Amino acid sequence: MLRKTLQAAASRLGSAPRQVPLRLSTVARPAQDHADKQKEELRPLYMDVQATTPMDPRVLDAMLPYLVGSYGNPHSRTHAYGWESEAAVEKARQKVADLIAADPREIIFTSGATESNNIAVKGVARFYKQRKKHVITTQTEHKCVLDSCRALEAEGFAVTYLPVKSNGLLDLKVLEQAFRPETSLVSIMAVNNEIGVVQPIAEIGGLCRERKVFFHTDAAQAVGKLPLDVNAMNIDLMSISGHKLYGPKGVGAIFVQRRPRVRVEALQSGGGQERGLRSGTVPTHLVVGLGAACAISQQEMEYDHKRISSLAKCFIDKIMENVSDVHLNGDLERRYPGCVNLSFAFVEGESLLMALKDVALSSGSACTSASLEPSYVLRALGINEDLAHSSIRFGLGRFTTEREVYYTAEKCIQHVKRLREMSPLWEMVQEGIDLKSIQWSQH
Amino acid sequence: MLYGLYMAFLRRLSCPLLSVCRQPSVLADYHKNVIDHYENPRNVGALDKEDSKVGTGLVGAPACGDVMKLQIKVDDDGRIADAKFKTFGCGSAIASSSLATEWVKGKTIDEALKIKNSDIANELCLPPVKLHCSMLAEDAIKAALSNYREKQKKGPKEQQQDTGLKTAVHHHLR
């Protein structure tokens, strides 16, 4: 029965039927009626991996036992259900630690990178607030870091938001000048989620260690994709997100350095789980999923990186050859290849997203945000506001195929050309009018 | 090589089981009227801006992500015979300006001035966050009509020079 389903599925995909080991759980499909089936088939291509990633089937396999039979609370010390859950949690902890060359005692499980960032920024700042009341971060950080800093400012801390260069990278001299004797924490993300630039983490870590300032990095987009070594890079705190590395949503971790020891004030009170830093029952199935995702990423990192780099290069080359006035946002060299943020001049981002309706993408345009403000990351790069409105982020991941990339590129080229025909700005530029000379009516 | 095949198979499994070029997905958040105007926009194009019978309105700003250019051609009876638009903006902005060109055709200038942004918003069922698109469309209509009226006041030589594009100033005719 299972074999028949597989053969039917394989022949629909147009390939010869294969012998499949029956362990793989994803192929079992429940019975559905016709309308549901049709709806399921009309799904867009997924090119938004920075937002979230599909779960690797091997991660799901690892998690399932802890959702059915092995449902014990890992903190139950008195019976086998608890012991087996605890063993699974500790195994997962070891896998997460191995990925970043840390000690398992330095890994604390949380509900995600947002919680980890909150713990890092607020927890460290508040612990050392008697003598040190200054925090440094950048303008391109994730909202949770910026919002945590704002909360600290309301508590009386001083926060410096460093500007970035037009390529998105931090100027180390600017960072050096920002240090003060009362600085307790520097928080700088490893890979930016919007433009994909990779900050000089090792150098920043070195600067901070010299001055005995703690260095936190939000590595949600970097873990599992780029090699990270917390000791070689002098990182004191690091945030990890499960659903950015093909793991489950709702779980993450924070790495807290033991030597030199980083003290953190806990945000969540309770039974003292996770070394007192994060109370609450550790969700065994999610944590096992995170561990499995980390182990898989460690194996696949090099191959994924090579494959995604070549796909991204094909994609960018194809677009640049066929469309003029396209800007790649962020540094060309120091970037993670799977995050491609392109601005198509004279075409607005949301209208292009609407045109590319069978591809799931995201944009830095104001029209896609509830607040009608264009992306603050793009504005921090100093690019013109109309280019910020024209930006689209393409995300390529482990499961992105060549065919999907070619299809997206072709559709993109086709629709950009069509939308430019409809654009008054394109028309004016073709006529040789300098758009900067026009006095626009404000609204 | 076997490893590569295994990975390729895993990739197939975790992708949705559909071939790339199936029917497009449902755009859950847009009203069908907006999608219709966006996919089949009416009256995209340009009229000769130096024509004395053509009024051109250019409103919005690239920095805001919304620029609309609306042109009308008035015939000798004082009715709008033709209208064309071009828009840099989101799907709702494109739909609003497309609808505006549809509605002004066949109306006199005074009738066209009565078109309200609320009518456009209702027709397209615009959500609150997109209401400014309909307001900009109303402004575009008014700017085009205002430009036309000003051209009629000037002499023929001056009319040619007034393309409406040098200063896209916001006009309100009330």
C-alpha cells in the first residue's frame, strides 16, 4: 500500500519509481477529498528562507517518538519517562554545543532567538547595572534587540546605536570610538536577516575581549550555515533559532560563556530549570528537533554552502543580464549567499510581489509593512527611499531546486519589464528627465 | 554520488508535491477587484502631454513609494474622451488609478471632479491601510483636470510648454 503510494507520487513527478526504506515518515498521506487536494496543490514556490525554513524530514523523524510514546517531563526525576526525556535533552544539548564548538553546560534552551536576545541584552545589562550602564548595538539589528535596548533606555541605561556603512558592514573604528569605561555589552548580529551581510564577528570579539566588554551576537541566520567557533571568535553570548536551520518553530537556545563567566539576570522566574537562567519545562520534542537540526547542519554545511552559492550566483547573473538598473543591497563579498536582496529601480516592491504570485517572497517596501514605513535596515544603508520601496528579498536554502530558481528569475524579469512599462518614473528616465529635479507633491 | 542522490530524493520529499508551472496560488489577502485591475489594467499608457486638449496630473513621491501620473484628453463637447495612467506603487495603487481612468471616461470635467476617494475605496474594497492609494488617485484626477483648465486659460504657445511635469504641485479644486 505504501509502495503503491510512493510509486504514484514518483510517477507524478515524472521519475522512475524507487525503492524507499519504509522508515521515512513523510510519504504517508492521509485520505483527502478532492477539493482539499486541489487546494494543497496550489502552493507557491518557497523562496523566503530567512523568514523560516521547512523542517528537514530527518528532524521530524527524530522528534516523533517524543510526541507519542516518550512524553515524559525531563525534570521528573523519579521515573523512566523523566529519565529518558532528560537523556534526550542532554543529547540534543551536546549536538547544539558541537555545532558552535561550545561546552554543553554553556547551552540554555529557550523558546526562540527572540527570547535568547531578550535574555542576553536585558539579563546582562541588568546584572552589571551597578557599575556599568552603557550598551552598544547597531542600527540594523533585529527588532527584538532594538526593542530590548529601548526597554533598557527606559530603565536608565545609555544605548549607542552604531551606524553601518553603505554596504551594511560595521566600521570597526566607529565601534572602537563608541566604547566607554561603563560599557557592559556589545550586541551585533552575525548575518543580517534582510540583506545577508556577514559582520566581522571575530574582530569585534577581539576588540570586546581586550576591553573586558561582553560580546553578544544574534546568530539566528548564521548558525548551521557558516562555521562558528565561540572561543576562537571571543563570543560571550549567542542566540540560536530552531526554525532558521530546518528545525521546529518555538525553540531556540542561548550560548552563555563560562570562561570568562558571564552573569545573567534571569527574565523568567520559576523552578530554576536550565541553570536558573530560564525556568520552565524544557519541551523535549522541540529540543530534540533542534539538536537533530544542528547535527544535520554540521554535516551538510559545506555541501549546502557550495550548492546555495552556485544557485545564488546563477540567479543574480541571470537577472542582471536581462534587467537594467538592479541593485544588490549589501556588501558583495562579505555576505551569506542564500540571502539575495535586490532593488529593482522604478518598480515598487509590493506590486512585483503581487506579480510573482506563485513564489513566496518578501519585500522591504512600505506597502508590505503594517506601519507603511520602508525597511529600517535598508534605510540604515543610506540607499534612496524609492529604492528601499523597490526591494525584494529572495531566500535560497537547502531544499531550493535549480528549477525553482530559474522559474523565479524568469518570472521576475518578465514582470519587472511589464511593471516598468506601467511606471511613470521609468518613462521619465527614458525621456532623460532627472528624477531628483522634480518637486514632488508630498502626502 | 549515492549521497547526492539521497539528498536529491530528500529534497523532493520535503518540497510540496507539485511541479513548478502549475496554476498560480490564491492571493488570499487581495480583493478580486484589485487583482482584476492589477492583472488586466485598463488604459495604461501615455497621451501627448503637449497636446492642448490633454491635461496631465503627476502626484505622489518616489520616497513615499507611490507616484501616479494620470492624463485626460477632453473633446470639443467638454467630455473626457480618453484617459491614460502610469503608476509606481503597490497593487492597490495600480488598481485605484486604473479604476480612476475608467470612471473619468465619458464624464464632463465637473462630473469628474465629483469622483471621491471613498467611491474608489469601496469599489475595490480597500482595507484601511490602503486607503491612501484611493486618496492619491482622487488627487491625480484633480491634478489632471486642473492642469487642463490652466492650459485652456493660457495661449496656444504656452500650452505646449505646460506639460504638467516641471512641478508636480498638489492641486485641490473645491
